[in-house]
Amino acid sequence: MQPNTKKFWPLHNILKLIADESVDFRIIQALREANFEVVAICEASPSITDKEVLQIAITHKDLLVTEDKDFGELVFRLQLPHNGILLIRIEDNSFKITSAVEIIKLHIAELVEKFSVLTKERLRIREL
């Protein structure tokens, strides 16, 4: 099922979310239940490198969702291009799942081409 682009992507042409292997699969399921189209790397291309995951997101102009801090190194230290990365840094599983879905619903337009970090306390969106 295609997401309602008028509701979720009024300003940007993002077709999918890419969830790397570090993302709790319950987040992927919850996003799909919220009508987001999510490509889960664990299903599509397990065991590929972080650089390959990033390249897939770039090629398809998708937002990358991750729980892996290594993507910060790729973007900041190595200055690799991206279309937007949401790094989820929440330990409490039930809070993590609901927070991730709600933040993506509410802020997806703001996450594009930014490096964002979601913690229990806040969402930090950083322009590069």
C-alpha cells in the first residue's frame, strides 16, 4: 500500500523509508501499520555495509532510519552525502517504538537532508 503522500510528504518527494539492520523490527512494523512504505535492510539486503545502506537511500532519495551511531561518522567525519538520517537513541523499547513513529509522522518534512537524533528527551535536527 502506498503512503498518503499529501498527509506525510507535502513538501518532499520521499517515496520510502529505509530502515537499516539495527532498527528494532517492531518500529518497522509500526511504521508500516501507519501506512509508511519501509524497506527493511534485514529483509531486502541483509549483511550489507553501512556505506551500501547509505548508497541505497541516496539512490532512491529515501530517509534512512537507524539505531547505529556509525552513520554519524559516515556523514560527519567522512562527509558522505545522504538524503536525511534519523538516528534513534532510546533504550525503553515501548517508548522508542511509539516515539519513532510519531516523530516521523509529525516531522518528516523537517528530517529531509538533515541528520536528526531522537532521544527520550528530544528530537535534535541538524543541518549539514
